[in-house]
Amino acid sequence: MSEAPAAPPAASADPARAHGIDLLVRPPRPRAGRRLLPARVVALCAVELQKLRHDRTELYTRAVQPALWLLIFGQTFTRIRAIPTGGVPYIDFMAPGIIAQSAMFIAIFYGIQIIWERDAGVLDKLLVTPTPRSALVTGKAFAAGVKSLVQAVVVVLIAALLGVALTWNPLRLLGVAAAVVLGSAFFSCLSMSIAGIVRSRDRLMGIGQAITMPLFFASNALYPVAVMPGWLQAVSRANPLSYQVDALRGLLLGTPAHLAADFAVLVGAAALGITAASGLLGRLAR
């Protein structure tokens, strides 16, 4: 009696396995926004800050300019009393603006570093890692914020030596630190976004120098918004530096400020900057 023919093998749900091929299937890489892990951001920020241990020259040289603003410009205009500050001594009124200015000047040229990393081949190595681009940008942005925070401490100490009536309330100082970090994060992301567009250190240097002083003078760092012409008031309201200065002035001096609106604008600007810089980072590496 002949045996019944063997039943054909059941069809496999996996075509590769049906043909005897065992493939290593990798899951699709999730989008950058979903893998923005705080631990990776902190690690990248720490790597950036390690450079300060080897070379602190930048911190010393950066402290010269704000010191000159306070020592010369601030004390001179305090004597002149030409700018209405609501009864606040002018040097007190100007000190928060100089803190914001010094932080912005550090952050606005941060794109030069990322161009240098591209030329050295470091950026390509970072982009092929599983770390999302948004984490890379965020780590660099908040590293710039911490550098600016060190600079802000120097300016606060100089202002205190000059007799500026600053608050030493710990909670207010934490708010000052948050405002400095958020503002610096935005301006560093602005610099990295410009770097992704121009892709050249020389061009970035030229653009950075062209926009820093207009951003500074088109804010409330040196004078109240009320004394500006109408068109400049409109520019000032669109300038994130104005909101940073307003928050710093309210926290350090206790003057009237719109802290909730100021921090909302700073958080939104930082998030928008991170998004834009993350999108342009790949273009820089091409």
C-alpha cells in the first residue's frame, strides 16, 4: 500500500523565511522628535563644556566688553540722566541689558564651531550615530546657555562692585539663570541655522557681526521701549532679546515686568530655534 503524499509545507508569513533565509530585520529609526532623550542631551552638553577646562581664555576675554559697558557707558549716562528710567539709576537699568548682551554675543557665533566640526569630520560621525539631530542641537544650544551663564555671573559680580542694587533672592536668581540659558539657546540655534544655510565660516562671521548690534540696539537693553520711534518699537516687540532683558530686569531689580509672557516667548523661541537648526543640520554636512 503506497504512502499518502506528504502535505505541502504551510506558507510562511515571512517570505524570506519561506525560502530559508533568516534576515536580521532592523526596526525603522524613529523620528528625531520622539527620541529626544534628556540623558543624551545632558551628555552632549557635558562634552561641549569639557572644552572650558582646557581653555578658559574665552571667558576672560569675553568679560572685558561688558565691564567696559558698565564702567564707562553706564557710569557716564548715570551722571547725564538723559534717558528716562522711572527713577532707577541708569547703571542699574542697564546692567540686565548688558547681561543679556554678553550672553547673546557668546551664543550668536556658536555656528562657527559646528562648521569647524564639519571640516574636521566630527559632525559626520555624530550624524551617523543613533542620536537624533534634535538632541545634538539641543545639547549644543544648552551648552552655549551654560557658557553664557558663567559670563552672566561675571557681569553680576562687576555690577555688584559698582553698587548696582541687585536682588540676591535664590528663587529670583534661578529665574535669571533660566532666562539666560533660554535666550542663549535661541541665539545659538539661530547661529547654527545660519551656518546650515551659508555653510562657510567667513560668511557666518560676516552675518553674525551684521546682526548682533542691530539686535542689541533694537531691544530695551539700553533704553525703554517707550522712547523708541514707532517702527523701532515694532521691531523691539519681535526681538526675543527684549523679552529676555525684561525678565532679567524684573527679576534682578524688582521693576514691573511681564514674566509669564517673557518666559513664554523665550521657551517658544528656543523650541523654534531647535527645530530650525535640526532641519538644517543635515544640509551643513553635505
